[in-house]
Amino acid sequence: MKSPFILVNTAVVAAAAFVIFCQTALAAPLGLSLDASIALTYKNNPALQIVEARQEQSVWALKEAQTNKNVSLDYTHTDMRSNSPPTWSPSPEAVSPYNYFSNQIIASLPLYTGGKVENTIEQAKLNHKVSQLEITATKQQLKLEASNGYYKVLQNQTLLEIAKQTVNDFSAHLDRVWQMYDMGVAPWHDVLQTKVRLANAENDLVQAQNDYYLAVYSLNKTMGLPLRSEITLTEPLIYQEYALALDDVTAYGLTHRPEMAEQQANIKIEEAQIKIAQSGQHPKVMLTGTMAWNNDDFAGTANRDWTAMLVTQFNLFDSGNTKAKVRQAQSGELAARKQAQQTQDNISLEISDAYLRMKEAEKRISTNKIAVEEASMNFAIAQRAYSAGVGTNLDVMDAELALNQAKTNYTNSLFDYNISKARLDKAMGSE
């Protein structure tokens, strides 16, 4: 039988191991694909929550507008004490103070409002549609922001790796220069020159590390995560050919972009506003019914009487109020049409800009890829030449910097291509 001391020690070790395991699991970086980053952005970003709340608001605004065409029922109870003669008294002279209690129920139903109620409901429906389109547009914008952040992290991660490789290359070259200096085949100038280049490369590495951290923090903010959350991106920065022509994507964008449908809805809203304003030029017909009880004993439920009325109202003169409202609504409708045209032009320009920048980056990708291969070959040749004593130290360092620049240009062209493609998807209204 094991002693209690051994059992206690075993339990403590097991508990400590469990705690370490949990801490390690909790500290593991969060692996994210591009789609997962976009999904987190949709879930946590307040911009989407704001437009969703507005969409819910528009639902209830529509329900409110629809109630205006239904029967309304009002109940009024009155408790009164007075010395003025009651309506049923034949004498107009004051009487002894008395109590009076009454109950009244009024039902009303609008039969015709000159189109005001119907167009108010139509406006509410269109506002609801606009709020749904705003959700779609906001999602597309958030998708672009998440994509931009995701590609930015990949870009800076690659640039950080390039900076590390440059430092390693200069460090290895400095060791080689020291050996050649010790053997008397390299001057002290080469040592100093290489140490300066290594220091510069280390400074660039610090900057690249800082840029990478800032890119991660920015993406975390977009996704609604704590800024310093550790994340690992599971998709590389790659090139995938885009086959559609500019005319095709422009036609698609002008058809599918939610802002275009939103502008058309805004035009119809202003048209409905014109009809609402014009309703002041038409008569209004309402059916009302009243049931009343009154007497001098609480709760006034005696002496029942009822009244039914068909009321027609027509405004003969309003000092130009209706005309002013009509003109105001017509101006709003004209502004909405001009805004729709401006939106169409802006979308066309946005699509063209994203498409042409994508094609520009595509050409740079192929050019820079070849440049990386040639710069790598040139660097290797310069190293061998220097080691053989037929090349200069400056040749090696210039070749290293040229390789660094070629890799940087290739990485940047990949980033520009992917982010331009993401901008193009947003400009087209593509899901």
C-alpha cells in the first residue's frame, strides 16, 4: 500500500500537469481561414449590429403604418362635478352643484384618404427594403475590411520572413568575411562595410516585426477579438487567375450592387411622398360610431345613446400649404433620381479602378517572380565569386539587397492583386 505522502505528491503532480496542459491549450493561437475571419467580423462588428437594429425598427414602422387603415376604438370615462345646467335641463340657469359621470366609446374607420394611408404604407415597405439592402451593403463592406486585414497580415508576415532571411544572410556573410580577414585575404574595410549592412538589416527586421504586430492587432479589431489575441492564418498569399472581362463585371455590378437597388427604392419613396402631399387636394371620408352612457350616479352607465356618422371632409383653402408640400416632394424625387445616377457612375468607376489595379498587379506578379529567381541566382554567384577572390564584398551585399527588394516586390504584388480582387468583389456586389 502506497504511503499517504506518495499519494499526495502524485495528486499534486497530476494537478500541476493538468493546469499546464490547460494553459498550453488556452494559449494556442487561433487558426483562421479567410472565411472564418469574415464570419467573426459579421458576428462581432458593431456596424452590422447597428443596421440590423435599424432593420428591426423598419419592421415595426411598417406595422404602425398598416394600422392606419384599420378600425380604431377609443374609450373615454369622465367624472365631473359642476353647477352649470346639464344638457338635459330645460332651464339655462345655474343649478345646485351635482355629480356627472359619463362613458363613451368611439369607433372610426377611414374609408378614403385621397391615397395618404396607402402611400404611407408603401413608403414604410420601401424603407424596410432599404434597411435590408443596407444590411447587405454593410456585410460586403465588412467582408472587404476583413479581407484587407487578412491579406495585410499575410503580407507583413512574409515581409517579416524576408527581413529575417536578410539578417541571416548578412550574418553568415559577415562570418565569412571575418574568416577571410583572419586569413589576410579580405581588408578590414570589408568587415566594417558588412557590419553596417547587417545593422541596417536588423533595423529593418525590427520595423517588419512591428508592422506585423500592428497588422495582427488591426485584424483582431475588425473581427471583434482582443487586440493581442494570437492568431494563425491558414491560407497563404497566392495568385489565382481572374477570367472575367471589365465589361462583364461592370454589367454585373450595376445589376447586383445593393446601393443601386437602394437608390431605386429611394426614388419610389419620394414618388410616394408626392402622392401623400397630393392627398391634401382630395376629400377624406370616415365612418364613425359613438356609444355613450351618462347620469349623475357613479359609474355613469345609464341613459345609453348612440350615433353613427359618415363624415366627408374637403379642404377648400389652406393658403398654399398643400401646394408647397407637393413642390417639396417633387424636388425630393428629382434629387433622388440625380443621386441614383451619381451612384451608378461611382459604382462604374469603383469597378474599373479595382479591375485595372488587379490587372496591373497581375502583370507585376509574373515580372517580380522572374526577378526573384534571377536575384537568387545573382546572389549565389556573387557569394561564390567573393569566396574565390574574384568578386568584391560590395557585389555580395548589393546582390543581397537586390534579392531582398525582388522578394518584397513579389510579395507586395501578390497583396495588391488579392486586395484588388476583394475590392472588385465588393464593387460588383458579389457574395
